Amino acid sequence: MRKASLATFCIVAFAALAGANDVDASSKRPEPTEAIDPALEASRAYKQAMSTLATLTALPPMQSEEPNHHSSGYPLSSFLPSIQGQGPIASAMRIVVKLKNHSWLPTSVTDYLGRELSSGRKREEEFRGKAVKVIDLLQHAADLGNTDALYTLGQLSLFPPNAYFPADPSAAYQSFDTHAHLTGNASSQALVGFLHSTGYHSVVPVDQAKAQLYLTFAAHGNDKGAQMALGYRYWSGIGVAENCMAALDWYEDAAEQAMAKFLSGPPGGRTLPLLPPRLSDLAGGVYGPGASVASTGLNAARPVIKTANARAAGETWEDLLEYYLFNADRGEIDFAYRLGKIFYQGSIYGAHGGIASGGDGASAIPRDFHRARHYFLRIARQVWPRDPANPRQPHVSTKEEGPAQIGYAALAAGYLGRMYLRGEGVKQDAAIAKMWFERGAEYGEKECHNGLGIIWRDGLVDGKKDLKKAMHYFAAAATQELAEAQVNIGKYHYERGDIKRATAYFETALRQGSPFEAYYYLADIQARQARASMVPPEIAGSSCAIAVSFYKLVAERGTWDDNLLKEADDLWNLGTERGSEMAMLRWWIAAERGYEVAQNNLAYVLDQDKSILRFTRFAPYSPSNDTARLALTQWIRSAAQRNVDALVKVGDYYYHGLGVPDEPESVRWEKAAGYYQSAADTQMSALAMWNLGWMYENGIGVPQDFHLAKRHYDLAYETNSEAYLPVLLSLIKLHARSLWHTLMGGKNGLSFWEGDEDGRSYYDHPDAREIDGGRDQNGQPALEEGEELDDGPWYMGKARDEFNRRKRGHDPERVARDEEDPVQWARERRQAEAAERDRDADFGPEDYFDAAMRGNRYREEEDVDEFAETMLLVVLCLLVSVLLYVRGRWVERLRQEEEQRRQANGNAQGQQGQQPQPEPAADLGVFPPPGDPAQDEWAILR
């Protein structure tokens, strides 16, 4: 039995072993492998990389630029503030983090901070891992031949979207160069051309010939940035000979792209981007407020300077909007209208020329069409409480039933009609837009007249076109100096071949603030004249220069797809090192395309001539000549585009020898004087005039001439009254120096005894500037024979409308004139409210006498205070000069004593072993040792 069982077991075991061997043999047979398509694998890797990249670029701005630490997994964290947030609580938490190891902190606080830090580190590691994954997948896809992955890899290397991606210009160049050779892509060719033109990060040597080659290929590939760069290079002679006609061709191509993009928008064209600010303007100018051309004279009224003044005064747009909201929500119509206008245009300050002219970028706020419509509708409902059931039915006049003052309601109707016409914040509906325009046009509102003209010209309501009605409405708006209406009339004549009348309307639109279309059509007219074969060469050259300048303005303003200046401003405002580097890169690219704002910003950031102690014993710091050379290049290019402060800055660089070739000082000073003279000839830069006066006084760069020095000092004061104190001190020193020069036998010194009638300025006599016949017998400005009060376009019924508007007070234009500066208007309202509260306070009998005498006393005190301040400043300047002189003598004495001590030590070491060492002298401080001749200087005369 046992033997049988054993035999059976052996048979079963043998069978099992044989089956196992068969299974192993079958498993070891090679299976047929599935072929992998490289193109499909590359596409899969590219899509996966782009999906992961979308999650990283969708992070909040603060988190995407600098890694943030957000806690998760603890319900309490959603209610407690983040350690990387803003405000005093987050700041206190960051301070406590540094003290978390101290035993006196509560355990709950240290535990919470530990969770915050650990979760933040985990999130940061997760994001960095995703960034590595994106780069790896893109590299893998590019290796398999996916050109889109190759281009994206170059973009991420040159323009990293956040701090999780490293900046690698070398890898960017390799990607763009390979992509350009494989595909001929114009964008890649343009960026390769930029790198060859600038040598950014020393990726490749500067080679203008290669840059010209790549930019030419990119421009022929319809890359707008490359076309602008080529136009600017031919216009300025960078790497090529100056050629106005070649510059005209390239700028015309770029401007046509911008114009096509503009016309592809809603009726009336796309909304123009906000005007980009200069960094120097936000600081009051290159030389600060008062000393810069950018912030003095008529330039002081520019919105960016008003923004700079508001920032310097500690005012914020949040506080301003809060003040507007408070008053608008309690029923103040004027506040509600201005608030709606601010939300509509996305800026505190609007540009001159009407709604279509855009706004200022320095005072930008987020656009909010819904809130704008809310406030406009609130104003309009006070006059038109209900809308008709059918907006297409004929408009019923309510003019006789309306209130006497309707200005803000008519203006609000213009904005509401424009929003419905363009579909801004509401569903686009030309019929409702026409209804609102007709309501406002009934009271003479110019934007409503222009909107009705667009509707009738383009047949936007039921397809009905009526050019006669359209021109009637355009003429009504143009009479009220609306730039967009002038452009529309000019386009009407331009399309019919009446170039002379079209030019007149376009030029009028420019004077009234048209920022885009008028420049394009005038450039087209001038370009035709420049290319005409029968035009004399001098006229053709002038027409070419005008056309290039106007096309350049159009191309630079029409940046809806590639707004480098806006991106740079956003990155610079982050205040981080990565943000500043990326902002400077975008400014540099824009500067190569000819943007003066970018050139000025880049030069201002790189400027090293800001310290008054440079090259002195107090700051023996030698700036980098490479950086100074780049800054000087940008200053020169900015100055060539009529920036007077940049022109003065170029003179400063040559005077101090920053970024200029090695040459004798006399040659550099002559060049500096030439730049100062060019800036002074504009009659705008008081600083350039003062610099020239100083150079003539000292004979540096120019022959010494006290009379010319005085003339330039006087001109500096006449140009800018804020230069009173430096001019006064300079004139005192000049007269003292001239007197000493005369006493020492010199000639051509200033005279103290003869009158200075010859040197008196022509501008000191306002009456001398009055043209004969300029006023009538009553002292009012006289009209020339045949001159009319209004030379604008006329229409039937205009005289009656103007008379009725003045009679009834329906003058929306007056309201528009009173709202040019929202910040100043808010200040005046606050002051008026404060004055009203003061008047309502207690006013006793003893206050009447004080109020009666207050005016004269304050004027006298103001004069005394001004004189006292002036004298105090003079005394302080003299005191500082004396202290600097004493310190210099003291430092020189210490240096001499140190040299004498070193010499004595050297002599003592040489005589060691021959003579006994003298005993060390007593420490006398700064007093010279016995036997020193310098002791005589410390002797006291008795």
C-alpha cells in the first residue's frame, strides 16, 4: 500500500515538474513587440507638458512669482492668516518664525507655525517637481522632432513664467536657433536676432550683421516686432546706413498690422491700450521734481506727473476710490459720474481727445464695465426713468419736460450707448445703443452725436445706411471738438479722394487729441507724397520723415497681442529680483524695436550717475564701464527721440567719463558742452542752462566768459522759477569771482556800476510780447478781418442749439471741462467740505477782526517766511562747505602724519642693532609730536 502511494506521488510530481518546465519555456519565448511611433510619442509628451504647465501658470500672481507657502489639511488654516500674506498680522507671523525655537513661546503657536512651514515646503517641492516635469517632457518631445515643444522650451527658458522655472538664456538661444533653422519661424528668428544684436547675458557675441540678417528674415515672415526693429535700425542707422525710405517700408508694414487689428474689433475699433509710463516720470523726472523737464512747465500737467505727485503725497488709488464710492453711494451725482468713467476707462486719468482716446497707464485700475454701467444708469434714470418696450420705435423728445441741468445725464447716456454699441459689460445691441445716443444727442452731447453717426454710416440697426445723416451727426460732434468725429469726417473725404480736406480734418483731430487713426491716415498721405516721382527731393525727404514718425506711433500704440511695456511694468511692480530681471529683458527687447519709453526705462534703471559723492574721498567707487556703456547707449537713443532730460544725461556721462571711449578730458568736456547746448536750445531745460553757465564760469569745455555764464544762469531762472536758490547762489559766486578776476588785472569781468539793460531778458517785459492789434479798445482780444468765432464744421441749426444750450444751462461740455483731474477735483471737494464745516462751527464776535486782518497778515508772514527760508538755506550751504573744507584739511594732515610715521619706522628698522631703540613717544592724538614743523600751525597768538 505504501509502495503504491509512493509510486503514485512520484508520478504526480514528475507530471507537475514537466508542466512547470513547459510553462517556463513558453514564458521565455520572445513576444512580438509593438512599434512606437515617435511622432505620436512626441505629441503625447507635448500635450502632457502643456497640461502640467497650465496648472503652474494658473497660480495667483504673488505665488507664481515668488514661492508661497499655503497650509492645507487643517480646518483651522482656512480661517487663520497665511504666513506669506500681506499686512501686519502676516508680518508679525514671519517675525515669530525666527523666534519659534525659543522656549517661552506657547506650544500652540510653535505647532501652528511648524505646520505652516512644513506644508509650504511640501507645496513648493511639488511645484518645483512639476516644473522639472514640464522641462523634461518638452525636451523629450523636442528630441523626438516636435517643433512646437522646441519653441515652447525656448520661451520658458528666456521668459520663465514664475520662480519655479529657471532662466537659461543659453538654452533659449539653442532652442530658438534650432527652431528657426528647422521651420523658418519668424518669431524665433526675431528673438535670435535680438540676442545677436545685444549679446544678452553673453550668450553670443554682439554681431549686428547676423542680427540684421535674422531680423530681415523675420520681418519678411510678417513678424511685427521684427518689422519695427528693422524700421528703427534704418531710421537711426544702427548696423546699417540711414535710409528713410527703407524705414518707411518696414514701419508701414508694422502699422498696417496694428490698424488691421484695431479695425477687427467692435464698431469704432478696439479699445486702445493704456499709455505706458516712464519710471523716471513716476519719480518726478530723471533729475527729480522741479529739476527735470518732464515735471516742469506744461509737462507738470501730464497725468503721469500728477500720479507721481499723488504718490509722493501719500495718496493711494484705494483711498481715492473709497472717497468716491462713499459720496456716490449717498446720492452725489458728480461723484457717481466720475466713478463710472474711472471704472469704464480703467484709469484715474483719461487721455485728452474723448472716450476713444484711452487712459493713462500710471494710474491704471482694473476695468469694471458692470460697476460703470451701474453708476451711469443711476444717473440716467433720474431723467429717463423707463425705457420703451421697443427700442427701435422713434425717439420721443422729453427735452421740455426734463430738468434745467441735465449735463451728467447726457454724458452718462453717451457712455451707456457706447457700451451697448460695443458689447462692453452688456449684450451687444445697436438698437438700444441708438436709443441712448438719441437721448443724449437731444441735449447736444458730442459722444452721442458721434455714436449716431457710426450707426447710420455702418447701417448697424436693421441694415439701414444713411451717409447724409451720419455726416450730420459727425459734424455736430466735431463742432464740439471731439477728435473721433474729426477722424470720421476725414475718413469720409479720404475714401472719396479729397485728400486736401481729409488732411485738414486729420490734422484737426491730432490737435484735439486723436492718438491712433489720425496718425495712420496722415502717415499714409505723407508716404504717398514721399514716393511720388514728381515731388522735389527736399519735400520728399520731409514727407518721409513725417510718415515714418507717424507710422512708428501707430505701430507702438497698437500692441494688443504683444504688449511688452505692460508686461514689464507688471513685473517691475512685483519688487522681486526675478521680476526686475524679466522687466529689464522686456524693456530691452522693446528698446531694440524703437520704443522711447523702454529705452528711457532701461537707461534709468542702469544709471550709475545718481550719487553726488561719486569719485570723491567719501565714496571711492568706480562704476562698471560695461553697464555705463549700455546705459549711455539707451540715453543717446532716448535723446534722439526728443527726450530733453536724456539729452542732458548724455552730457553728464561725457563730462564724468562714464561709458565713453578713452579720450582726453578736454575732448570729453567739449562734447558734454555740446550736448548741454543742444538741450538748452530747446528752451525747456533749466538744468542744461545752469550747467552751461557753470562751464562758462570755469572755462571747462568752453572758453571762460563771465557774461555768457551770467546769461545762462539768468535763462535757467527764467525757464524754471524753482531754480531760484541755486541760481542766486551761483550768481553771488560768479560776481565774487568776477570781482577777484578784475582786481587781479583780468579783463571782461562783470560790471557792478553800469546798468544791465543790455543783459535784461526780453521775456521780462510781457508787454513787449503783445502783438499790435491783438486787443480791441475794451481790452478784449480782437478778431482779425474775416475771422469767425468758431472755425469748426457747421451744420443747420447749430446756432439755435448753442443758444438754447446756453439759455437753459444744457452744457455737457462745461461739465467735461471741469472733470479733467479727478484727484485735484476730489481734493477741492474735500477742502470745500472742510471749509463748510468750519463755517458752521462757533464764530464769536472776536473772530470778525481776526478774519478781516487775516489776509494781509498771512501775506506778510508768507514773504517773511520765504526770506527766512532762503537765508537759512544759504547759511546751511556755507556751513556744509566749511565743514567739508575742515574735514579735508584734517584728512590730509592725518595722511601726512601717517606717511611720516611710516618713514620713521623704516629708518628705525634700517638702524636697528647700531643704535639703541628710542622710547616710544607719548600719544598726543592729532597734535604733532615735538620737533614737527606742523606744531607752528597749532601755536596760539597772544
